[in-house]
Amino acid sequence: MDSDEKPKVKNKWSKRLYEHYTLPPEDIFPQFKLGAVIFFMGLVVMYAGNQLLDPSLAQEIVTLIGLLLIGGGFILALMTQIRMLIGRILRFFCED
């Protein structure tokens, strides 16, 4: 199999999944960076809310927003890492 030739897939869903997971890591890494930035911005928001605001409902809301940012950024970065890992495994096993 040539390096440009892709393995034969049975249907369009398999083909799309293969293309999705085998993109070069350079194309996927910006998504990981975005997840990391969102995660750390959530940490900053949560820390600032706890340090700068007096105990109140506003402090709790700001902390909740920070926690949501942390969770969203973590999930985005984690899913991107899994996508890159699956891509490496597919490229490893599909090469001759």
C-alpha cells in the first residue's frame, strides 16, 4: 500500500471516521490548545471569584461559571487527546 493510498473501507461512515481520526496531529493540536486555554481561564475565573468577591450569591455564580469553564475545557482537551491517540493507532496498524 502506498503512503498516499488509504485502506479500503466498506461504507461512507467508516470512510468518514477513518478520515476524521487520521488527520495529521498538526491539524488537530489547535483544538487541544483551545481546550487547555479554556481550562486555565476557568481556573483564573474561579480563583479570582473566591479571592476578590465577598461571600455572596455573586461569588457562587462566578465560581460556578469557572467550574463550567474548567469542565468544558478539560473535556475538549481530553477528547482531542483521545482523537490523536486513535489516529496514531490507526496509522500504525493500517501501514504496511
